[in-house]
Amino acid sequence: MEERYGPGSQWLVCAIMCAVGLLLMRFAQHAPLPQALVAGMDWPLQLGLGAAGGAVVGAGSLYTALFQSRHKLARRTAESYALLDLRGLNPVWISLAAGIGEETLFRAGLQPLLGLWPAALLFTVLHLRVYDFKIADRVSWMQAGGVFAMGVALGLVFEHVGLIAAIAAHAVIDIFGLYAVKIVDSRDAGAPWE
């Protein structure tokens, strides 16, 4: 049986991304870390706005899984995450780790140095391997375009609301997305959704 990646490996990647992001904030941006991490609106408002925005966007993933799971884009996206262990609450833990790590690195660490568009482009490049990007494939370009748009949107959330909102939105979007992948996978296998 092929090895599946669970929350442990995702939290390790999260720790590395957070360390790089914090080092960039401290030494390249010369930002005082505690203030930089909670800059923006009050953190409870950031958390609420990020979670609500993430739920709105994430609902699109669930819609696709429930009503368009045979569409080529939905199936390819589900295949992209085939190596993740999505049993039980693992989608929640994996999504939290991705939201915290990626937003700390790309939004808090890189975006103030490079700008919104280059940070979103690097965010997209990081995800190309996950989606098995092929240059002459329309579905690959649709996936990359979606990731780039999400990088820009999360960058705008970071700039106008704060890092906590970007983390919350990213994590909630991924939670919905990974549960949508479980639905598509279970339909493909003919099994009831667990």
C-alpha cells in the first residue's frame, strides 16, 4: 500500500515555513515580531472575518463535490490529493497546518518584501507539484489560475484585514476542499462517505 501523508508531515512543513517566514520578518523586514503577527484589525474580528470568508469560498468546493464530481477539474483536483491521509479529522489538522505555515511564509514573510503579485506567483509555483502541472494541459492551467487567484485574494486579506484573517480563511477553504476531495473519492470508489 502506498504511504499517505497525514497531519504529522504537514505540521513539520508548517514549522519550516513558519521559521522561514519569521526569519524574513525579523531580519529582512526588521519587523518587531509580536506586533507584526497581530497587525491589522483586532484578532477576534480577523478570525471571524477570515473564517466566514473561507466558508463562502469553501462552499464552492463542496458544491462541486456534491453536484459536479464527474467534472474533469474536480476529479483531477481529488487525484492531486490522493497521497493525503484524509481519515477522520485529518483534513482539519492538515488544513490548519497549511493555513498557518503558508500564510506566515507567503503573506507575512514574502509579500511585504516582494509585493502582492510576486508572492501570489510564488504561492502558485509551490502548488504546481501538488497538482502535477503539465504545460500543455487546460485543466492544469485552470488549477494554477485558481491557486494564483486564491494567492492574490489571501494577499489582499492580509493587507486589509490582517495575518490571522488570512490564516483563518486559508484553513477553512482547505477544510472544505479536503472534505470535498473525500466526497469525490468516495463516489469514485462507490463507497459511502465516511
